[in-house]
Amino acid sequence: MQIFVLEPKEGWKETIQVALKIFTQRQAPMILTIIIIMGFFFLLLLISNRFWYALTATLIINLLLTISTVIKMEMREEPVFPSDLKMLTGLSELLSMVSPILLIVGGLILLLLLITSIIVQRRLQKQYSLKIHWKRRFISIAVLLGCFSGVFFINHKNSPSFLLFNLFKVNKTFFNQQGAVKDNGPVIQFLNNIDIKIMEEPAGYSKEKINGIMKKYNTKADEINQTRSDWLNNQTIVLNLSESFSDPARVPNLTVPTAPIPYIKSIITEGTGGLMLSVGYGGGTANMEWEGLTGLSISNLSASLVTPYTQLVERQKISPNITDLFDEKIAIHPFTAALYRRKQVFDKFGFDRFYYLDSPDKLTYTDKIEQSPRISDDSAYKETLKALQSNTETSQFIQLSTMQNHMPYDDYYSELNYTAEGTAVIPNRRKELQTYMQGLHYTDTAVKKFIQEIDKIDKPITFVFYGDHLPAIYSGNDSKKYGLEQHQTDYFIYSNKYSREQAATLNKEVVAPNNFGAMALEHANIKVTPYYALLTEVSNHLPALTIDPTESLSNRFNGKQVFVTEDSQIIQEKNLTEKQREILEDYRLIQYDLVAGNQYSATWATQKIKD
């Protein structure tokens, strides 16, 4: 039944075909799912000795997982991951993304099940109570717990659970979670994603190898710094992730007569700017944020590691990131911080202050536009200006996430001045597109005001702006055919008037978020540490790294690593030059060492610029 509801169906003929396909081809995963659910039910029964409570709890958990998977598949084309459970701390925000009707119906069904189970359990308790000795119950519980502990070793080769899942023909295609969950069902796919590997160990990894790479880029840093300027005491970088920002005029099969973002388009055309490769569609903000802050690439990670913030950072003893270069580090995120464990992550990253909804460090500016539930980008930029103006003495880094254009795109604005035509957006979502484009216009206006204000500040400010992903409203397009276009957002780097004379213009048409740290330093024309010398080589000599955007729509999971050239052509590693492959090998070895290895290079990667 679970597999059946996940398969797309149109009409009775397709419905029958899907049912026959599942019954004839997916019997093994269906049987394994039944065994797992029954095992879980018996475990609850043995622990509680309450038949109807155990049955209801099993049913509710199964229903919640199935319904959540269906909703997430519709929105993001991916299943529920174990790491998503950490987002339950932001439950109110998650529920705001779900239809109120569905929430009401679901709540009523849940209430009905609970009341029914209480009544039936009280009336039939004697008939359904276990009449076995406590020792036998204890042994049975221990055996079942031992069996379920195998989920932590499902992807360890030749473990009992690994062999069991293979016996039942479980699809273990981590890079195509959408296809795998349709084959396996939500229960098995959820369990399949519990046992993760951070990153494949590159050939030749050793302390000696890492020491050699560090020495190499110590020399490279000295070479780069020959032509770079010293940092000023109050050197400043603002890294701005703009939620769902992307020019709709670039979307295939969509014509936009009037551009909603004329100012930002002019900034991109006249200076450093172009396209940024996102590893998500309609979501995955934290992954782009992680790449931008660390300089590391998600495409280097294991296919089963889907969210570094929740699955990786807490495992690292040291988490090198761009804040290491600065005296003062501030994060501004006018949204909930419960999602993706941002509070814990930013604390580990070394941020001094973190401004978010209900944070101890209170947001000063919280205005919204008309009926929008989100704090406006204009307010977020005012908050940033306040932080910039409060420190003119020391170096400062600000991680800014502007959240005005976060989904859903309901009837927020009284004026909708932008229209579009084409098949990229299905008819019943055109109003959402208009709302989204109106929001983009407000962002464009806010960015213009912000740039005018930072031009008045007497300290060097480098402003990096990028959209994290496209909104999930272009469902009329073939995600495989237009995969690359639907994973390309917009970016620019701007130096304020105070620093413009020293700044450089970079000719980078296609970039990835992991390039931004090195690019910001190069645009500001200031010196680098050895770690950022490596990242500069990656930025300047390798095509942008990403996950193959044609493998799925969402692509939040880690698929095959590909490279995208300046003219937006996807190439493979085999197409790289010898020099490019050498840089890639160095980059992978350092990334492995930092995220999954012995961190021989961690102190080296966190050093500040030498005076």
C-alpha cells in the first residue's frame, strides 16, 4: 500500500498497471516491510502488555511516515530522512508548509484513533493481555532490540542487516532517493538512510600526504600574496544567502515580459556576477549555506550524507570555516533557527552573535510586507547595516540569510505587477508565480537600498549575494531535460565605495557556493591563508563542482559528481586536464581529512591571516 501511493498514476488503466507491477516485481520489499512493522508492533506489545495501545502506536507512526513521505515527494521529490527528525524542534514552521485542511483532517483521525484505542483497550484488556512469564518477555524484548539494532549497520558490507536487505532486493541507490523510495517504500528507505558514510577515503590518504599538501599550499599562499594587499583592521565581508532567489526569465518555457529584478541584473552585468549551481530545488538552504561557509563541496561527500548541518558538523572536533579569518562573526537569520540545528552549528562555527526569531540577541527590525508571514528583506538589510555600523575598528564577517521569499507563495500582496507565460508553470500555480515575482521585486528594491547605504560606510565591505535555489513552482518542466537550468540561481559580488579602488573584477560566469570564500578574498584583493590558497586554486582552475542536476529534481541527496564549465556544459572528471585533476585530488584529500579523517589539517585550515 505504501509503495502504491508513491507511484504516479493517471486513470484506472495506469492504476491497475502500477498495482500489478508492485505485486509482481516488488514482493520482497513489501514482505520485509510487513516483517519490520510486525516486529515493531510486537516490541511495543512486549514492553507495554497493552495490545491496542501498541497497535495504535504502530499504525500512527506508520501513517505519519507514509503521509510525510507523500507530501515531501510532492514538494521536493525526496523521502523523509532520519536527519529530518531533528527539524521537529521547528515543528510550527514545518506545519505552516502543509495545507490547513490536511492538518485538520489528520488531527481528527489521530484523535479518533487515540480515543478508540483507549476505549477498546479498557474493555478488552483481559482478552488481549500477554500471559507469558516475565523472563520470557524480557528475552523476547532483548532479541527484538538486537534485531532492530541492525539498522545501524545496514550499509556495512556483509553485516547481517546488509545481507538481509540484499536478500529482500532492497534498492540501495542513494543518489536516486526518489526512485529508491518508490521501490522500497517509506519504512525501508527511512531505515536505509540511518547508517551513513561521510565520505569515501581517497586513495593515498595518510598523515604524510596531508603534510605534503599543506606544505604545497603554504608556498602557494606566499605566491598569491605577492600581488594581494594587506587586510585592513576593519576588513568586512557580508555573505548573503537570499531565500529562493532566482531570475524567472531564465527558466525554460517561461516568458517574463517585465523583469522583476532590474537592479540586480544590472549589478551582475556590470561587475562580478553570473550563475550559481544549487544542489537543491525548492529546498536544501542549509546545504548551500554549509558550502559557502566552509569552502567544501557536498558533491565530494557520500551519497547517504544528505545534510551536513545535521549529520556531519556535530561529529567534527574542529569545523574550519570562513569565520576563522575574522575578529567579529555575526549571523543574521530572520526566521526560526530550529531547522537544521543552526544554533548548535553556528555556535560550533564560532559565531559571536546569532540573530533569529526569538533569539537572546533580539532582532531590531521585524517589519513584514502587507500579509506576508516573513520578515522582509528590507528589515534584514537594516539589521545588517546596524551590525556593520556598530563595528568600525575590527574585522567583521556577517552571514546573512534573507528569508522574505520563502515558500509558500500565498495571496500576500495587494499588487501583483509581474506576469509570465509558458508551460513551465501549470495553470493552478500561476498566482503563486506572480506572488513570488512580486517578492523578487521587493528584494531587488531592498538590495539597491542596502548597497546605497554600504557605499556611505567608511570601511572596506565586500558583499556577496546569491540565491540558494529555485522555488518549487516550475512543475511543468521536465526535470531531467532542464535539470541544469533549474539548479542555476544568480550571484554577484560587490565592493563598497570605500574599497572599490582596490577591488578586482572577477570573470566567473558559473560558480558553486564553495567558491564564495575564496572569491570574496580575491574580489577584495586581500591576502589569503594556505587553506584559502587551496580554495582559490579550486575556484580559479576547476569548473564548478556540483551533483549531477539531471539525476533528479530535488537533488538534495548526493548523486554523481559533475563539473559545469563557464558556458554551462556538464563534463565528467575524465574530461579534466592533468593540472585540474591534481588540484581536485588535493581538495578531496583535505576535505576528507577535515570531515571524516584524522583532521591533520584542521589547525592549518583555521589559521588567521599573518600580520
